[in-house]
Amino acid sequence: MAEAFKFELVSPERLLVSEQVVSVVIPGTDGELTVMANHAPLMTTIRPGVVTVALAGGGEERYVVFGGFADIVPEGCTLLAESAVAVKEINREDLARRIQDAKEDVADARNDDDRTKAELFLAQLTTLEAAVA
């Protein structure tokens, strides 16, 4: 059996995970990476995507993250996310409504700056949608 290590997922709102895990798949800016016990030290930025956590006690949990960075050391991993939510906490109907609203915001943007912000938000929402599908 794989060796366990400490993993923490922190957002500005709360501590989402503080557990012993056997692996964590992180959406790094340069691609996905799997962290396991005794991983070489690494610090990486995070792109919007899904973090998959294999718990030491069995089972798997998934979280959608929007940016941030991960600090990986041989003893553990801390992921500081700009925003994060557990996939199981996502309300699909509310998400569909928000995506529709975001599409309208993109269409109604009055300038390039507003359009860019609206497109970024829409991209984040579609990342969420893909995670719950």
C-alpha cells in the first residue's frame, strides 16, 4: 500500500481538507501532476481545474479550484486556492442558471475589459460544469 502524507486544501473562505492521503492529482499550470509521499520539493501555480484526492482511509474526493499555488515537500502538500468548492456541494440547477447569466454578460459586454472578465468567469463556470458531469 502507498505511504500516506499530509494534504491541506485551503481557500480564503475556509480549510476544505486537512487529511492523510495517499495521492493528490493537481491541475498545475504546466499540466496535471500527481503528488505522493516523499515527493521532491516543488512549488507550482494552479490553473482552474479539478483536484482529486485519494484518502488514506479509502475513498476519493474531488474539488474544483480556481487558481492559486501548491507547495509540495517530501512530508506533505499544501494547496492554497484562490477559490475552491467540493464537487459534491455543487448545485447543478444553480450552476446552469449562472452559466446562462454569464453567457449573457459576455454578449452584453460594452468594452474589451468587461468582455474579458465575463469570459474568464464563464470559463470558470464551465470548468465547474465539467467537474460535476
